[in-house]
Amino acid sequence: MFKLSRRKGSAKWQVRKRWPSDVAAILKGEFNASTGEEDRKQAQERLPLIAAEYERRVREARDGVSAAPRSELSEAEAHRMAAEFYRNTLPAFVVRRQVEMLEHRELLSTTRERLATARASLGRNDYTPVYPLARTMARQAGIELADEGPSADYLRRMLMRAFVELHEAAVAHLEGVEYSPRDTAMRDLPEAAREEPGKTLEALLEAYEKEKAPGWSGSSKKAAVPVFRLLRDVFPGRAVASISREEARGVVTLLESLPTNLGKRKELKGLTVLQAVEKGKMLNLPIIQPKTINDGYLIHIAAIFNWAVREQWIPSSPFGSLSVFDPVDDAERRDPFSGEQLQTLFSASPWDRPWSADLGRLGDYWVPLLCLFHGLRNGEAVGLRVEDVGSDADTPVLHIRAYGEKRLKTKEARATLPLHPELARLGFLTFVETRRSAGEMLLFPEGVVNGRGQVGAKLAREFRDRVKAMGLEGRKLGMHSFRHCYEDALARAELPDRTRRALARRAEVGSGRVYGSGISIRQLAASAAKIDYPRLDLSHLYAR
């Protein structure tokens, strides 16, 4: 925040502000700028321009820092890094599980011996145990410390003090006594570190959300909530540049103990994430699965920190390539419908007779067929407009595209696809014309976007319930199973890889290039006609 003040002997208002700690050594002193105004209101109107100048100079200084890594570390920075290392490591360092009496005695004896060794090392200025840690933490902060020098030596000493305090805490816990750090350096941060922590995690989350949120769907906004909560609880008030790779791995370990439905459980209400994990262990609550850790948390955290790298907040991301092993193969997560199941499904209502204008249940009838013969996702099919069905080179086509509040899952999802001939035989184009003649914008009444940014969620749930009621067995059979059926059909058709990816709307592995450009609609139509389901006979639904 910029505050106005008057220099002694001057009637004009000015602004003074400290430089952020990460560029203070480059910019020196403090930021000082005159508004040139004697009237306070007019001076306040100039604050945005002055703030912009301040940010410009800070940005340029940070650009210089990223281009030439620092080689020095202030004592305040080293103090903060050691204190935060102590605080973040303490939960994992202290034994909290129930142990038998014999094991307890052995643990206490071993921990006391390690404490004595750590104290002795600190007493003779031997910081060998923390050499690798000091080097890693400095590099994560974008600092290349010389192995021999006052900065490296001070950081190692502070980390060694933290190391001793961790053992003190572990012994106290095993002895069953209350403990608070004896070393005040682990308890209190220096004034400089508290006042100017550099660009904080909170500032990063706010900036990231401001830029990205306008393009988020309702479900994306909902997915961000637990991720932001986790980061805020684990790294409160932290400078982004101070978060180390070791701490990032600690977040992964924490997630492996995170209870399911964290935001909904009454017994965890009002607790921080760290407290919720501890209570979850005490209550033996179920924990989230590896897929949720990877896809629900780590992929989003990585995106946030990658954005920070691109915006030059930090030189590298501590969360890069982190994930947990998932024993469930992606191919086993959802089954496709078998040929027999498809025949059973499309012989039952509403597919027990050809479509007609008086049939009703428009989405129920056509959406599963669109998903089956084009591999569309439920929302892509339900959200189609009348104008999204047209022609190209005399070939009927579907335009898969975003509009209004309707989003596509990936940039590759946007495409123009030749209509599968089986849909034409089933009377789909006639159905489209009835909607166009009636002046309707949407093909299906269910195509409106709900409060969570989803399209056709209710239709998908009802379809899943219908499949279950029919007794069709398989892992998570539902609307998305048709996309798996379509992928299998593409493989059976033995199409060229480039054509297969164009029809499936997938990018080349390892690149951002979307397939489909350079392949004519007529070529795609000829290829799409080869996609079939040998055990599925829909002739009873052909338009008459």
C-alpha cells in the first residue's frame, strides 16, 4: 500500500516505500517519489501512476535477478529460511503414531543420542549434516551461494540450530512434556523478514486467479477452492521464492493422508488442512485416492507455479513433475459398452422405434447416439446448437465449438466433423430441421449451462441410472463409456494415425498441434464411414 506524506519543509505530497527484500540489494535505499501536488486529493489521484512506476522498477530489478542469480544471502533471509524449515518439518519429525512400550524406549534412546550428536556438532561449528539442505534451499530461492563464504556459513549455522530444535521437540514429545522452541530464532522471525517477504503465495494466488478465472467453467472454479485452501494453510504468509523442493514433496506426503470430503465433514469443520490430516488419522477417516491427488491437486498446483515461472516470480517451480503412483491403470477406470450391451441398450426405450416428431425426450434419444458415433463428451453433444449442424463440400457436418458460457474441455476439442452416415440413416438431419423450423436455438432443451458451468449433467446422471437399472455390468458405465467405445472403433478401422487423431480430436503426443488441418472433409467423411460396431444393428430405427 502507498501512503502519502510530506517531506519536512515541503508543501508537496510524496510517497515513500521499501523495496521488496528480493530486490533491495539491487535497488538500494527506498522508493521515493513526489506527486508534485500540494492538494491531498489531487495527490491521491496520482498514486496509480506512481504505483505503476514502482512496479516497473521492481519488475526490471527482478528480471535482472533472474538473469544473474544472486550469490549472497542476508542474515534475515537465512534466519527466515531456517525458521520456516523448522516449522514445516516439525509435523513429520515428531512421532505421533501409537507405539509399543519397547519400541517407545528404543525411539527415545535413539532420539536422545541424535540430539546429543547434533548439539555437539553445533557446539564445534560442524554443520556437515545440513550442507546439502543449505545448498538446495538456496538454489530453490534462486541464489547460488559459494561453498565458502559468510552467507553460506550463516545459513548452515541457522539450519543446524533448526536441526537441533527438531530433535529437542522429538525428545519432548516422546517424554510426554509440553515443548516450545528453546532457540528463539526458531520461534520469532526477524522484523525485515516479516515486513517484506517478497511476492507472497497469497499474492500469487490472487494474481493467478485474476488472470485465469474469466476462462474457468463452474467446475474449474469449484476445483480451485480446495487447492487454494491447501496452499494457504500449508504456506501461510510465505514468499513464493522461499518454497523449496523438499517442502513441495512434503505437500505430496500430506496429500497422501488427506481425508476425503474435507470441506463437507462436520468433524473437520473449522480445522486447517494440517489439523484435519491429524484428526483424520485419529478418527481413521478414509483418505483421497492417488487419482484425486494427481488430477485434483498436483496438476493444478503445478499450473499455478508454472505460471509464476512464466511471469518471472520465481526462477523454477518446486512442484515440477511431482505425482504419486497410481496402481489403477487409466484404461481400467471406465469400461466401454460391449457389443451385446450396445444392442441391449439401443433396443430398449426410447430406441424401441424410429424417431418421430411426437416422440419427445430429444436429448435422451439423440445424445447417446452422437456420443457413440462421434466420441463426443456428454456436454459437447447436449450443448449443440441448431447452427452447429451444417454442411461443408456438400457433406453434413457437426461444428464442435464453444459459445457464450459453454466451454470445451480442451483446445483440441474444437473441430468440424463429418456426420456419421448411420446418424443420417436414423433421421438426425430431419430432427435438426424440425428444431430449425420451430425457431429453436439449441438442439436439446437440456443444453443450458447450470450454475457450475456444466451442460447436460442431469441427462448424464439419468442415463447412468438407466444403464444400472437395466443390469448392464461394467466399471463406471455411463455416457463417457461411449467415448471409449469410439476409441476402440477407431482402432478397429485401422485408419492412419493422423486421421484417427483428427476424428478423435486429440493432439499429437508431446506437442500442442491439433490434428485435422490439411485433411479435407470428404477424406474425413470417407474415414468416418468405416467406424462401425459389428454387433450393433440399428436397422429397426432407420427413418422411413
